[in-house]
Amino acid sequence: MSEPVSFLGGRVAEGAVTVRDAGLQGMITLRGDLAATKVKNVVKKVTGQAIPAQRKALVEGRRGALWMSPDELLLLVPYAEAEEAVATITKALRGVHHLAVNVSDARAYVTVEGAGAAEVMAKNAPVDFSAAAFGAGDFRRSRVGQVAAAFWKDEAGAFHVVSFRSVGDYVFDLLRVSAEAGPVGALS
């Protein structure tokens, strides 16, 4: 059996802003009552994070919890641990209404880093990316160009973008071309 590879194959576009394939990332969709103690406990056990507030991402390294909707999280774990994490969740939530699915191979994951990263994102998503409106830990489920995507900003100012695998090339190329086109004006 062959080793898993990232859908984007390690692609990198470097310049003033770097757009890169973020590599293999374990991703689990978890739906359920996010206020339930058992759900809170298993999210903490699997990711090391609490349940994030609305439109927030709590991420440290390759582990995290992202708020998707009032009853849905996207959990991040190392890729090799995703199946085990789903089993842990399923066992911990036995008898509790929930859904836990490993979606790692159904997603593309891209980072946008550099001084103009917010502007590159602003060219492509209907979100205010100014520093006052979108800070570290902020998360949105929206679109990039013409496709659904989710994205957050980390402490270093990089943006992390998750899309469906089927449109991963489109998202990467859209962000790459936007970076190459240069700035249109400073975001303040």
C-alpha cells in the first residue's frame, strides 16, 4: 500500500506572500450538542483544546478545534491519528446523539503567509480582513472565490484555508494569482 500524500503535492508559490500546501492534516467533523459535558471532554481529550467560541479557532500545532456552526466543529489532529481520534470520540459519546467523521482525505489545506496575506485573502473572500476586524484566532466559514471554504488567522499572521479536495487546485491557484498580482491598497 502506498503512503498517503497531500492532494496538492507540496505545492508552494513564493513571493512577497507565500501560498503553500499545508500538507497532510487530520480533520474530523464533529456534530452534536457542543454544550454537553461529554462532548466538551472528548474534544479536550482529542485536541487539547476547549470548545471554541462562535467564529473562533483554537489551534496549537497540528491540533485544534474550529467553530463551524452552533452544533458542529472541525477538529484538527495529526493525520496519522485521525481514525483513532474518531474511535475515541465514538466510544466516549456512545449513547449521546452525535456524528464524528474523518474528512481528512476529502479536504485541501493551504496556508497564506507574509506581510500581504490579509490583502490576498481580502481579494477573494467577502470578509473584513483588517487587523481590527479579523485577528489571531478568528475563524470564518464562507467562500474563497466561487467555492466554499473555511479559514482562520494564527498568532504569526498566517491564514489557514480549508476547502473541499475537489476544488483544492482552484483555491491554491486563486490565492497564488492574487498574491502575484500585488497589492491594491493597505488594510489598516
